[in-house]
Amino acid sequence: MNYFKHLFGPVPSRRMGLSLGISPIPEGYCNYSCIYCQLGRTDHMTNTRQSFFEVSDIINEFKQWLRLKKEVDVITIVGEGEPTLYKNLGQLLIELKKLTNIPIAVITNGALLSEKEVRDDLKYADIVLPSFDATNDEDFIKINRSYGKMDFSKVFEGLKQFSKEFKGQLWIEIMLVKGYNDSEEKLIALKDLLDQVEYDRIFINTPVRPPAESYAHEPSDETIEMATGILGGVAINHLISNGFSSDITDDYEAIVSIIKRHPMNQFEIKSFLEIRLCENINEIFNRLSQDEKIEVVEYKGYKTYRG
């Protein structure tokens, strides 16, 4: 029975296939509290990089996972908040690449790309996926709700600088929120800024899972189509993903391990359990509903579970 503290999944990624997640930070540490965040509101707002965990502890878990001989498409440093807050990120990436040829991606909000130390750490990744949702301070504050008084122009300049230095794949992710950044005017402004960035792909996302704030709604299909036309990107909701997976043998603990970092709706959980030939699916759902550490959110007519 394998209980990993830092590894989770594999989980389906519509951008990258089947992804083994690695979390190098404690739960809820971030320098943003985005209105659309699927993990809910940020519990520990900080902009200070820290050595939260020993690199050796994470690597030892990864070595254990390698012995299981599971196949994944990508290893994703994603965390339960903002992974670039992990001060030893560069060292972690170096040590992981000594052990595997599987591509390693880092999903980041991009807030710290203005810091050379962060850009230097990220150069060891194969793919970096920064978020970019606003074009000015006003929208930046409304959507991303950053720590302290972050300057949007500094965040943008950091992204631009990193794009010129990074030798791997740079994939920009834009989260469109209805009434905030989805008008034709704002989309054209996004395009004007991104024309200054040397990226490889753009992904357009929407709040398909329960957001931190109930007022963060999905734009219409017509708006998403307009956005893909203006930005030249790919709408993530048009991509197909594989199912969830876990190396934890206990069905309940496997689900809890996943939803701490990646919320699952009731249909995803049911499918996950059926694939594992679970014989007590109703009992699992009852335990989830009664677990005080699990939040059950009614959203779009179904229940989503997050840790």
C-alpha cells in the first residue's frame, strides 16, 4: 500500500495526457487568491519563497513510484497552491531529471517570473504553463487578488523576460471569467500583450469546476469561440482527457489523495471506483459526505468533492 505525501494521481490533463502530480508546498500556500480557483480561497497568502520540504524526501517518494513501473505522459509540478514558492524548485527539477526521461511540466500563476532566481529554477523544466488572465492592474486585482500590492506591469514584464530566456515549451493558460475578461475589447488587449511574449501554445480555460467565488461564471460558447479566434488558442473544454488513476490501494484513501489537489465530481469518482472494481461505491460516497475534511459543492447540477 503506497501513501505518498507529495505525489498524487495520475490525474487526467486535457493539455498533456496522463499526469503524475508532485506537490512541493503545503496545502493552500499561494500569492494569489483567484476568484476562479478550483481549490477554493487561499488559506495562506504569502509571497515569500521557502524550503517547505526536503528535496530528498520528495525524490525518495518518486523513486518508490518509479518502482511501480506505471506509465504516464508527463510529470507535473503543481502543488496545492503556487509551486514557485518552493525555494528548492530548481534542485528538485534537476534531481527528477536524473531519474527519468518523462517530460516535466510546472504549472504556475507566473507571479514570480520577475525574479531571476525563479526564472533560473524553471529553466530545468521541459514545459512551463503560466496563467495570464488580465491586461491591467484593475482587472488583475479583481480576478487574481494577489498578495499585497503586486504590480501587474512587473508580472507581465517577468513573463516577457522569461519567454525570451526559456529554452523549453512555454504554454500560456488564460482563464476566461464571464463579465471580467471575456469582452472583445479585453480579448484584443490580451492579444496585444501576448504578441510581445515568445510562447508556443495558448490554452483558453473556463471555470468548469466549482470556483472559489460563486460569481465566477463561465462565458458562453459563442464567447469562447470568439476568444479562440482572437487569441489563436485552443479551448481546453474541446480537448478530451483520460480518467483518474492512483497507486494507493485503499479506494477511499485514493480518492482523498486526489481531491486534495484536484477536485472530482460525482461522475468522475463513480467512474474511478468502477474501473478499480470497487464493490462498495455507495459506502465511499457516504464517507466522503460525512468527512469534515471534505468539502462537497453543488455546482451545475452535480456534486464536486474537494479536500
